[in-house]
Amino acid sequence: MLHELYSWLCEFAHPNFCSNRSAFDLDKETGRMVLRKGDEITEDHYQMLVTLSMSGDFLQWLMAQFDERVAQYFPDETPTAAAGSMG
């Protein structure tokens, strides 16, 4: 499940499948991608937003779990900038 949500979020965030899916329709008869025009909102748009919302909620939960584990397993550590980073 994590891999599926992460993969979907990557596809949405980067200018490829989901962004293209929102902007273009496939004309199956001609094999062409046709720019969507008009302000119609389809069920696909709602489904993409639901999945994006689920992925965002899951990411927040995952980050909170990560912070808890770091505090649990490394209680005396002080976070420092990575070597070589600009600061």
C-alpha cells in the first residue's frame, strides 16, 4: 500500500501521468492526445483528488511516526546539518 500511494503521489507531483491525465484525453480512434478544453470536472478528477488527499494524510502520519522513532531510539542526539550543506 505504501509503495502504491508513494508511486501515485510521485506521478501526480511530477509533470507526467496524472498531470497529463488531467490536461489531455486520448482519442482512441486516431491515437492522439487531445487537449481538454472547457471547465468540466469529471469523476476522474474527483478520484485523483481523493487519492492525493489520502497520500498527503498518510505522509503526515508517516513523518510523525518517524519523528517518534527518532526521539525513542536516539534520545540524546541533537540534530545537525548534513556535512557539506550550505548554512
